[in-house]
Amino acid sequence: MVTEDKINALIKVVGVNVEPLWPGLFAKALVNVNIRSLFCNTVAGRPTPAGGAAPVGGPAPSTTVAPGEEKKVKAKKRRLMMT
């Protein structure tokens, strides 16, 4: 069970500064929550990525432009700015 005292102890061990209001509010919000099922079911309920999609936490898509494409992108930007 999550209690205000346990949250305060954790905050003290970690060494962060938190306003005294937050541990009590957080503990009240978690009164009827089963923490074990909350952590265990978060990944299980997530849909699997569609074919070829990178998994969560995987590498980000490349944002680099091929050398020949750079001029086309700049020209397109100029056209958009002139209209």
C-alpha cells in the first residue's frame, strides 16, 4: 500500500525537493489502485506495432536529407515563402 510516509521516505532517500502537499495528494490518489497490476499490465495492454514499425524506445526515424535532395528541399521552401 502506498502511504504518505512511504512516499516521503522515498523522496528523502532520492534527495529531491518536493512541496509537502504532493506526497499526501499522490497517496490519496493511489488508495484504491493495485500498484502491482498497474505496472504489470501497462505493457500487456499496448497494441503491437504494425508491420515494420519501430518498437517503442527504438531508434528514431532519420531526419537527414540525401545530398541531391537538399537543393530540392531548399527550392520548395523558397517557393512556399513567395506564395
